[in-house]
Amino acid sequence: MDRCGKSIVRIQGSLASSTAIEHLKVTRKRKSAIPVVPPPKTPSESGEKPGKPSFPIVGVGASAGGLEAFKQLLHALPVDTGMGFVLVQHLAPTHASNLAEILSRSTRMTVMEVRDESSVRPNRVFVIPPGRNMIISGGTLQLLPRESSGLHRSIDYFFRSLAEDQGHKAIGVVLSGTATDGTLGLEEIKAAGGITFAQNETAQHDSMPRSAIAAGCVDFVLPPDEIAGEIVRIARHPYVSPVVHTADPAGDPNLKKILELLRKASEVDFSHYKANTLYRRVTRRMALQKIEGLKDYAGFLQEHPDEVEALHRDILISVTSFFRNAEVFELLKAKIFPQLFNDRSRHDPVRAWVLGCSSGEEAYSIAMTLVEFTESSPSHVPVQVFATDLNRTAIETARAGVYSKSITNDVSPERLRHFFVELDGGYRIAKPIRDMCVFAKHNVLSDPPFSRVDLISCRNLLIYLEPLLQQQIVPLLHYALKPTGFLVLGSSETIGSYRDLFEIADAQCKVYGKKPGPSRLTTEPG
């Protein structure tokens, strides 16, 4: 047995109490409860931000075979789309690049190699220089040193910053190239509400587009000239046009009709999801279906049940990654876990609950961090990680524990060796780690909550919900924790007015300790 197997067997012991597992199996619904929806795990979808461009920005990534694809794309684009274009190509780091000059022959738009602090402007093309990584912040391109060794993922690097900076006005395109660069970035662009493309079988080297397509994060699979045509169409769609402040979308009767269709099809009430975020998710689907009005889209949904399911998935879409916000996991290992394991009987398992677990990366990261902690201590306490989500497809992905090779961007080589098994084209979580984690479709407000949990991870959920749901969730989390338990929130979240229920354990990492006292539940759980 390898080191991973031995260490996990040592801490696994008996599973956590069957009572908690039974919670996962409960199907009884309480009609008075409002289902909570796991949100996209991006920092914000709050609308236009001061200082940000009012036009969409298109990130285009390519590697081997990308020059011809770039030329075809640019040749098919008119000069007046009103969009900015940023091209990220894998380039030899020690040689000067003529890429901008070569591409300028394929378009009437101005093409320039990026210099540090270049502001993206509409109807211009910006090309990454050799030997650099690049991000975008406030609509300004910033150059950073490229890592000297290991895999270079300059496309993911830029796309991730594009998703965070531009939100729903980010468009990502992956063209010809080898390996998997761009997949993680497209996932984040899509989760932020952006629109994604990949080159079809016309790619000279199809590994990069094929990886993104297999990950399920691509909206359109087309040849470069047809990608250009779709970009032109999207540029004119209300979804990405400059914001016009109109009436609150929550009051639109057509949106209410759409929500009712969703409720009937999925048994989930989205009416207390934040209205602006919900409206963006709906209009994104409208852009993909080439529909411009809510009334027309409501009619389209009535005639196309498959589109209702697609909209349901889009609203639930979330992006996650292994060890997201790595400092949180280091804090857990250094400060929180020692308190949870201190003087603990081996008959009293440590139990964690991950809400909105999506495809499992967060839950597995917590499980791995627990193993790393126990390896450095004499503890023989068993561990169980419960992970729940409303998205049944995501739950199935999480249970399988199979991920693309692009996770090497977030998982260290040591952890890959220790906790993963390499497969053709990807990695699978080692069986002992998978056995520690129980995944299930579960609704925190309509299914009975867990109880006597030591650690709850509820990151980037509350900020996407209206106050009514927040007021129900926070007391439920307090109820679910043991007296010595801890709650972890997302970087943009706080416990708000519930200071009587929680105290700050670490302000920077948003970790809170449970205070004694009643939980102020609005409805009695169970």
C-alpha cells in the first residue's frame, strides 16, 4: 500500500454516524422552504463597475497551428465590431516575435504587441509578447514574468483574469494547439457569464480545443471564420451592449413566467436568487439562442423543454478549482484543524460539510488537507467529508473524481503523486480520498440539515442570494455546527448581522467560530 493509502486508512476508521448519511438520503420536502441555489463561484456579478470598459473583450488563445487560425479569424472580422481583441499565443521566450506584424496583414484593425499597462480599446487587436504572462485589470493589460520551468499556461492565466475583470462581457476563444491550456480559463469565463468558443476539427492540432469541449465549458464549436461571424452577432445583442438602466428585472412578468417554467421542471424556486445575476443568466441563454426579448424567450422555453434544462444548468453553473484561495487551506491546517483534533477520541470522527460543492474540487481539497494534517500528527481520529449540491450532473462528476490534466495548474506535483492516479488524458482522485467523501444532491433549506458538524465550507454562495434566503441559511449553518465548530465563507462574504451566532477566527480568510446560544432558526429543521 502506498503512503497515501496507509495514511488515509489510519485516519479513516469507521465512517461518521449513519444519522448524517441518512440526511443525504432524505427526499421529503417541506413546502414552506425555499430551495437555495448554488451560485457561480466568481467574485461578483454586480453589473458595470467604475473604470471598466463598456465594451466586450475577446480573449483568443492558441498554440501549435494557431497562426493560420488567428489569420482566418481576423480576416473574417469587420473593423467595427466595437469589441477589443487580445491574442495569447505560445511563443518561444528567447526570440523576438513578428506575430503582430504578420497578423496585421489579415485585418484592417490596428494590431499591436502589448506593452505593459496597455489599455484595451475597441476595434483593436493586442498581441502578447514572447516570454511573458499577461493579465487584465480594470481593462488594462499588465505583463508579468513567465515561470522559467514547468508547464506554461499563459492562456489560462489570461482567461482567468479576463473572467474576473470583465464578467459577462468576457468572451473566450480556444483555437489550434497541443495540451490543455485554455480549458480552466474557459470554465471561469463561462461561470462568470461570458461566452465561449472552441475551434472544430479544422484545427491543425486539436488537443487544446478538444480538452475544452470535453470539459463541457464551450458554447460554440466552429471553424475560425464562423467563430468570427458569431462574435459579430453577439456584439449587437443586448446581453453585451452597454448597460441601459431600466426597471428592476425582478418585476418583469416575462421573467416571472420563465422562473415558473423552471420551478415546474426542476422543483427549484429561483425567485430569491439575486435578480441581476438571474437576469444575466437568462439573457446569456437568449444570446446563445439568438433571441433578444424575454417574451420571445419565454415562448421558446415552452416549446423546447431541453432549453429549460439548459437554462437550469446555466443558473447552477459554478466554477471551482483545487485549493482555490490556497491561503485558506494553509490556515485550516495551521490554526483550525489543531483545535478540532485536540484531545479528540478516535470514536468521535471529524466531520466537514461542503455546500455548493459543484464538481468536487473543494471537497477533495479539504479531504487532502485533512490527510496532510493527520500525517504530521499522531491523530487516529476518523474523518468524513459530506459534499452537497443541487446540480445532479455536477454531483455525478464529483463522485467519479476524474479531472483533466489542466489541474496541474492548481495542484502541486507532490499532491499529484500523493492523492491522484494518472489516467489517459487526466487524473483521478485516489480511492482512499474518494472513500472519505460522500456526495449527494441536497437542498440546505428544503432537506433536513446536517447536525454536529465540525467544519462547514460555504464559500461564494451568500453573496448571490437575496436577504430572505441569507436570513434562513446563516442560522441553519449555526445549528449544524458543533459548539466548537467553524464556518468558512467566501472572500466577498460576511456573517452580516449574525454576530451573536459567530465570532471571527480569521478575518482575512473569512473563518468564523460558532458562539454558544440558540440558532434563531426561522423554521425548525427536520
